[in-house]
Amino acid sequence: MSSIAEKLTEVDAHALCDSAYRDCHERPDDSLRSVARARAALTAFRSVGPDTLRLLARLAEAAAWSTTHLCRLNDADRELRTAREINQRLKADRGLAECELISAYLADRRGLLVDAAEASQRAVLAFERIDDREGIARSQNAAGLVTTLLGDFRAALQFFESARKQADQAGDAVTKSFAISNIGWVFLCLEHLEDAQRGLVEGLDACRAAANRRGVATALRRLGEVHDRRGNLDESIDCLREACQIYSDLKDPEGESFSRINLVRVHGKLGNWPGSRKEYEAVELLVRPSGLRRCSVNAKYEFAQILLLQAICDGSPEGPGLSLMKEALRDAGLAGFRPEQCQIHEALWRHHKQHGHFAEALEHHEQLSRLRRELHSTEAEAQAARLRVLHEVERSRGEAEAQRQRAEELAALNAEIDRQRSATEALSKQLQEKVGALEHEISLRQKAEEDRLALERQMMETQKIESLGVLASAIAHDFNNLLTVIVGNADLARLKSGTAQVHQSLDAILSASARAATLCQQMLEFAGKGNSHRVPLELAPLVRESLDLAASAFAPSCSARSEVQANLPQVEADAGQLRQVIVNLLFNASEAIGKNAGEIVVSLTRCVLDAKRASKLRGAAAIGPGEFLCIEVKDTGPGMTPDVLQRVFEPFFSTRFLGRGLGLPAALGIIRAHSGGIEIDSAPGRGTAVRVFLPPIAQQTTKAVTPPLRDGNEEWQGSGLVLVADDEASLREIVVAACERFGFSVITASDGAEALARFRENEHRIVAALLDFQMPHYDGAFICRRILQARPGLPVILMSGFLEQAPITQLTADYPDVVFLPKPFGIAKLRQLFQATLSRAS
């Protein structure tokens, strides 16, 4: 039963300690009551352990803060000594740092500014050693206050700005609000009244937001002084009265006294002598029990100024004000308040000088000069104190570094002794390590050789692909030009003749030409040179559509299904080319199963590849690790042997009698052009899985897709003048014949320069331009830009047997309405393009 009571007492003591610390700045009386109750609760403990000592230290710190705010300075000294002794016994760095901060405020309350400066610097450094940002900010606030009183305003601003930053990082809104308000106070001391008012208003708002009542009262007091100096006396009285009320609620006699001292001065400026006397008497009642000598000196000085002014107004220069001023000077001298002594001597010097008392004026002027010299030496002493503290900290750091080095040397010596003690075992271990290192080196060399051979194979394949690309690019233009002439003439002949036998022959020519064009396109695609139009694309609909398209050709015994993961990102791709890849893979899977029962599964998932797996993909050269979308076509066919698997991407290699061997090579070229890769997993007896990996795009967009051209009207007729430019005479003739059949008049050009000249001659008559992309002198892109600069909106159709992607992208970026017509093309396709482009232009 007694142990339960003791435990409850300890819980109560902790709660009371937290309450005392929380209230010590805003409600010091309540804090002291909590301290007394907590100490009474701790008397029930049978033993005093470290936890109890920590509680006692925190209680002493809270009591020291509370008595400091209440100006019970002797009590504060006693509590501070208790807290320091316990924290030293516990070696509590944070508690000792807090004691340094309390001692700085105590020294400031006593007017010992040098001691206060030295203590605040020690507090800053103590909190820095334990990386306590909140403590650093509070200590820098204290250092800034003392430095301001010593007249070093630049250093004070640095302290307050640093305190503001540290408090912001620590999330301490109260300390941050104090720092903001203190910056305004420094500007007030510098007589920068506009900056002071702006800073104090900002500080006042920050204190109110942080529920910092003491900070609110301090900001109001200083703001009242700003209004006083700017002549806004009514606003000054309002601010000072509100500050007095808050200080009274906080039971802070010093803050209330300074606020009322300012009211003494403001009422005097308004000629309200009774009001000044009333505020002076209130200050005297506050300072007598608290021993606030600085407040008493300032009150006497301000009220003496009022009495002197009143005496002058009454025609009696030698009134009670002079006696009170001298009394204030005596009290300031006894207390050692040098700034106040300077202020009073200066006032007396001016007063005696004004009334012709030159001897007394000279005496006060000499005293003023002496005190100012002493005050400057005091500032130098404070600076020296700060340097002494910094030197002490550096010395402590040096000793710590020396101890660390000695510890490292001792550890190294112990390690050497252990090493020598186990020399025999170490030799055996070294031998084993050498054997292991040799084996590892052998394996590394074998792997390096394998990597070199793989790199050589990859380089040879790349060179082969590049050679094929150069060859395909070189022949594509001329080959497709010839096919265009063949297809165009066949179309014209078909339109002119009505014989069924002739039509059958012409259809055979057209069919063979289409197969030849497809073969040429597949060669270009394998070389990565195929025409493509890439846009942000969702793969899920494309996969389902491709399966629906291919499934109609599967054997009845072959089933097919799709598995598509939801919420996948887009890829930048050409829908037609990817559809071709998926359909080719599905057809390959179907042909592998044949007439046997089997299943084809096409899936779309998101996956992450590591560097090792990414390096083994076939495709783009710079495939790195990362996130990809994976299209997998898996079948239950017989699978492939390693020899066949090694050659599946070779052009014109096929295991089927009727195959041309360009399906997988073309798919590889398309995926390579899309910066992706292909992986094949197959073995005899366990089917084949082909996986296509494509990189997703980072920013998902919805891009408008140009609707497909509708089938043209075979009876459609146009009118007007058309410019046809092509360096191939036979192709130019077939295009001219087709245009004339459509109802157009035609002018022709055999190169870029002639095309540009013919356009300029007939600029306002031409209704459309049909240009070859590759021509002597100027290419089609150059002519297209010149035409559209002169006639914006003119329909332009660019023809080519082979188009690089880069110039297409660049031209469509500037002129999106330009139409590209790949060769070979037929008469119907040309009529369809003319009808669509002219309709869109109109």
C-alpha cells in the first residue's frame, strides 16, 4: 500500500514540476505555488535518486525564473545556486546552460551589464554544445538585450536575427516573437522611428499569435515610446496603459514601472501635471517593496523633468524639480547606473547653462565627460568578457580533441598487441584470403572476358543495324518513288479500262506493290528508321484492341485472354507501330501452337528492372534500371532451342517455310526507337514468353489526336492551280495526271529553286502545293516554310519515300496543318488528301 502511495506522489511531483516550468514566465505566482506543492510531495520519497534530483533541479530553475520576474532577486539568487549545485552533481549540461541564462537575466535586473553579457555568452555556447536550438535562441535574445543596453547595436541586431532564425527552426513561436519585437527596439534606440514602428508592430502581432503576453506588454511599451517620440501622444497613452494592465496581471513590477515612467513623460508633454504626478506616485509604490532602483532613478528623473518644466511655466526656475533631479543623480551614483548618471548630468548641465549657472554647468559637464569615458571602457570590458568566454570554449574543445587523440592512440596500441598475439592465425588466414582472392580474380577475369565478347557482339550487331539503316535509308527514297510510279500508273490504267481481265492484272500489280512497300517499311523499322508519330498513349486499350484484332485468325483449339493492371501511366509512342508489334507477337504465338490445343496470354503490368536485368535487354543502347511498363505475350507452344533463340532477331531468319524473317527484327527496331527493350524467355517443352519493356512518361497528359481522314468521294472534283514539285520526272508526270483528273490545273518544278520561282510567279493563284521532301537546291521543308510565310493557311502536302523523324517534328511544331504523304501512294489516297486538306482550309 505504501509503495502505491509513493508512486502516486511521484506522478504528482512530475505534473507539478511541468506546471511550474510552464507558468514561470507568464504566471510566476502560480509557478511558485506549484514549486512549493511539488517539493512537499517529494518529501514522501524514502530515497533521493537521480530522477528525484532532476525534479529538484527543474523546480529550482522554475523558482529562479519566477522570482526573477517578480524582482525578488535575493530569492532568485538562492534558487539559482540550488539549481546549479544539483545540475553540477548530475552533470546535466542542459540544466547548467539554463542556469547560465537565468544568471544573465539576474545580472541585467541588478544593472550589472558586463556580468550579464558574459553570462549570456556562456549560455549561448553551452546550448550550442548540446545542439539545443530553442535554448540557443533564448540565450541570443538575452545577449542581444544586454548588448543593446551597452550600445553595441550592430552586434545586438546580429544576436536578434540569429535568435529569430534558431527559434523558427526549433518551432519556438514565443522566442521568435520576442526576437522580432527586440529588432524593432534596436531601431528605436537608433532613432530610426519608422523602422522601429514597423518592427514593433510585426513583433506585437507575432507575440499575440504565440499567446506571449509578456512579449505583448513589452512590444506595447516600446511602441508607446515610438508614438511619444513621433508626437502621437494619444496613441502612446493607449499603448502604455494597455502594457501597464498586462504587466499588472503578470505581477511584473519592473515592466509596469517602466510603462508608467513613460506615462509620466507623455502626460508632462500634454501639460497634464496631475496625471504625471499620479503615475510617478504609482511607480514609487511599485518599486519600494521590489527594490527596483533603476526604475526609481528613471521615475525621479522623468518626474523631475516635468517639475522643472512646470516651474518654468509658472515663472519659478528653482522649483522642487531640481532637488528631485539631484536625488535621482545620487541614487544612480550609489547603484552604479552609469547610463542614467550620464543622462541626468546632461540634463543638469543644460538646465544650469540655460539659466546662467555656468559654474554648476561646468561641473556637470566634466562629470558627464568622465562618465562617458568610463562607459566606453565598460563596453570594451564587455567585449573582452565575450572574448574570454570564447577563448575558454576553444580551450575546452582543444582539451577534448587531445583526449580523443590519446584514446585513439591507446586503441591503436591495443590493436597492435592483439595482432601480434594472433600472428600464427593471421598468417593462415592471409593464405586463405590469397587463395580466395586468386579464385575471385580468376572469376572476375572470366566475367570480364564474357562481358568483352558480349560487348563485341553488341557492337557488331549495332554496326550491322547501322549499316542496314544506311542501306535502307539510301534505297527507300528511290524504291518508294518507283513504287509510286507503278501504283499510280496502275490506278490510272484501272480507271481508264473497264475490262475485268485487265482489272485482275492491275490488282495483282497493286497487291505486289503493297507487299514490296511493306517489306521496305519493315526493313526501315528494323533499322529504327520507320516513320512514327509519337503521342502520350495509354497501353491498356491498345493491348485489348490488338488481341481482338489477332484472335480472329487463331485456330479454334487456341484460347486467348488478356490480363491488364489498372491505373497504369502513359507512354510516349506511335499507336500504329506498337499495335504492329503486339499483333506480330500474337501471330507468332498462334503459329507456334499451331492446330494443337493451347493458350495465349497477353498481359500489361508495371515493373521495376534492376541494372543487371536491364543490361541484358535487346533494344536501345542506354537502357538503365528503373520503372517500366511490361507487355508480355506468353504461349504454351513447344518453345525454342538455344540456337534458334540466339538468332530470332536476325533479319530474314525464319523457322517457317513461308516466313520472311522480318517480324521480330522489325518489332525490335520499333521498340529500340521507343527507347525500350525486349526479353525472350523460352525453352523446349515449356513455351515462350516475349516481354516488351517501355519507359513511362513522367507527366501524364491528355493530348488531342488528329481524327483519321474519312474515305474520299470517288467523284470529288477540285478546281484551281496546283504546284507539283518533284525531281523524279516519271513520278511528277503521274502526279500531274492525277491532279488533272481531279479537276486541277497544274504547274510543275523539278527542283527546289524552280519550285520557289514558280510559286512566286503564281503566288495568288495557287490553291495547294504538292512538294517532294528531298529535292536538289532546296528541300521540301525549306520550300514549305517559304510558301507558308507568304501564304499562311495554304494547303501543303509533303511527299517522300523516306522521312526522318526530327525534321517532321520540327516542321509540325511550327506548322501543324502541313500534311505528310509517304510513298508509295495511290490515286485514291491522293484524292482523299486533297479533299480533306482543301475542305479544312476552306
